[in-house]
Amino acid sequence: MKKSKTNRRKFIKNTTATTLGLGIAGSALAKPHFTKKEKKEVRIAVVGTGNRGTHLMKTLLEIEGVEIPALCDIDKNRLDNAVKICVDKGRKAPDKYFENEHSFEKLMQRDDLDGVIIATYWEWHTPMALYAMQQGLYPGVEVPIALSLDECWSLVDTSEKTGVPCMMLENWSFRRDNLAVLNMIRAGLFGEMVHCHCAHSHDCIDHWFFDKDDGHQRWPAKYLINYNRNQYPTHALGPVLSWLDINSGDRITEIYSAATASKGINAYFKRRFGSDHPNANLKYKQGDIVTDTLKTAKGKTIIVNYDMQLPRPYDNRWMVQGTLGVYREQPSTVYLVEKSPKYHHWEDFKPYEEKYLHKWWKDESRIGGGHGGVDMLELSLFVDAVRDKTQTPIDVYDSVTMSAVVALSGISIEKDAPVEFPDFTRGRWEQQKPKFAMV
């Protein structure tokens, strides 16, 4: 049922703008609350009730004080399933919006919402986030938040103009191990930071891009056919931004990307379905491996790999190097000058992870949901920001910086040349202090 607009929505918008101010200065307020005070009700809608959206909705239902008044999806069956999940949890059935691709606008015009989770196809992430901010709603947007530089700038401009924060839901920024590494960096164990390597290495051909049973194209397959770029950089870059103080004392200035030939998809279809399958001989623009080299204003480098089309176990390949040591995610080891037991020998990272456990992971009420408990932590911090009208833990500047690699890598590959990386903070990175996970 559609609600009419009232002064309450104007109050929300004015309160948010007043609390945060405009621009990156508001990011300094991003200190989520950890008191046991009574939780004020927060009303969050979900747009997109496919696999990911339904999972996020289930996680929201486990967070104290969250109500879900409305859901939106053009697939009525998926929408009905999501409503049933809410009812089975003892909640009131959310209102449904499903008439057409712009039904989300009617949902976001309601006056009884505080925020919205957006878990749709990629091309709708930016338009929906923009509309949400214009309605005074906090958007929590699945990755990537944008596919073009114009979309990145539109998100920054709209967040600054409305005073409404905008958060990309990059859950790997909140991992237990990654936050422990961040604490170690801030404690000086690695010395001065110099370099990071990261990747999204995840063979997604047989379940994400294509159906595993008959090989038909699923919605992301079109990106492999039409583009050659790093399609999915944010899981890799999420923790790296805080590790290297990107947008908070340093910034990325340049990207140079290169792609291999495209061999893996055709080889998979011939091996799995035979040479007569229509996708076995289709021409895919997307190279199997993309390597991005990023340079920063302070002389650091970052290597990012896209690796989603060749057979391999899952691996993010994080590595952090500084003047006093190095950490690598696989096989979870560390070497620290004058601290590690043996000269130039790796030691187990686990004792360091326990010693430098981040405060967020000490509150067990926040740990749950999928991805090893990370999703509930991320969403509970988002809900805190919505409730308290504070900055979100990942702000709009970091959100678009991660996502801009999608477009910029494609431009660099096509030109076979380095490309300038935009400064989405408009110079304010030089004064901005580190802000992520500062509790």
C-alpha cells in the first residue's frame, strides 16, 4: 500500500543533512554505536528479492529493531517467496511492488521508510541509489555501485547535495582477518605501507554467469560478451582502501590494465556440453585474467586481478607489504622484522588475528548471516548509521573509488595505456583522517 508523503520525510532529509554536513567532512562521524541502549525502530525496504536480496532480507530480520515494510521485484514469484519468509518469521507481510521496472520509485516515495537495500541487476544500482537519496533514504547498494565514471560522479554529487550518505555493501571490508590486519597496520607492525596485491579469483562460469545444468546464459553473461575489463573489483579492493589510507591521506592517481586472451569460457563449454552447444563457439570479449596496476599520490602501488573464468578454488590473494613486514592471506602467514621467530621465515597469522581482533568482532550479537558472519556485521553497522543519522561505515567516496575500476580498466585495456584515476573527493583526501573502522 502506497503511503502519502508527509513532513516526516522532509524532517528525515533535513536532520540527515544537518547531522552530516556535506561532502567528505561527514565521514569523520562514522563511529558506529556499541552501547546497549534501547534500539529505535528502523524501517528498511528491499529492492531485488533474488538470491542475494533474499539473503540480505533474512539477515535484516535477525537485527534488533529492524522492520521491513515493503519489498520490490518485477519477478512476482520471487517477491511472493520473500513475503512468505517475512510472514513465517512472525512479521507483518511487507507491501509488494512489482508492476514494472520503475515500481521501485513508488516504493521509495513512501513516508514510512528510513533506508533501502538495493540488490538488483548491476545496471540498476546507480539509478536506484540516486532516487533513494533524492527521497531522503539511506541506500545500501550491492556491488558494484556503479559501472561508469558518469554514474560514479552522479552518486558523489547527489550525496553531497542531499546530505544523504550512500554505502556500497562491500562485505569483505568487514572480514575478521582483514580487520585484524588493519589493526596491525595501525599499530605500526608493518612499518610504512608500500604495496598491496589483491584479487577476486572465483570460478563463476558454471553457476553465476551460466546455468550449471544446461549452460544457458544468466543475466551477468552479457557483460562477458560485450566488455573486456575488471568486471568485479570491489571484493578485492574493499579492505585495501583502509589498509593504504586511500581517500584518507592518500589517493589513487593512475590505473594501467591488461587482459589475457579469452580462452576459458569456450574451453569450459566444449568440455562440459560439447562443441555443438551454442555458447561453446560464441565470441567473448572478456579476457580470462585482467591485471590492474594502480599508483597512489604517496608512491604506493596496488595490483588487482580479475580471475573468474578459469578453473580454480576461491582465493582473494591479499598481500600487504610494508617496511617492517608482510602479510599474505593464503596460506594465512605473516613475517615481521624482529618479531617473527626465524629470520625470513613465515609464521602463522592466527595468533595475530586473535591478538588484534577488531572490536566489531567482539560483539557476538552482530555476527551472523552468510559469508562467515560478515553480512550481519555489515548490515548491523549500516542500520546503526540509518538509525542515528550518521555517516555509513563505507562512504560514497570509497564506494565509487572501488567501483570506478570497472570502467577505468576497460578504458585502459582498450587504449593499452595508463589512465588517470579521478579524485572523487575533490582534493579533500589530503586533510581527511582515516575513518573506516575507527572504534
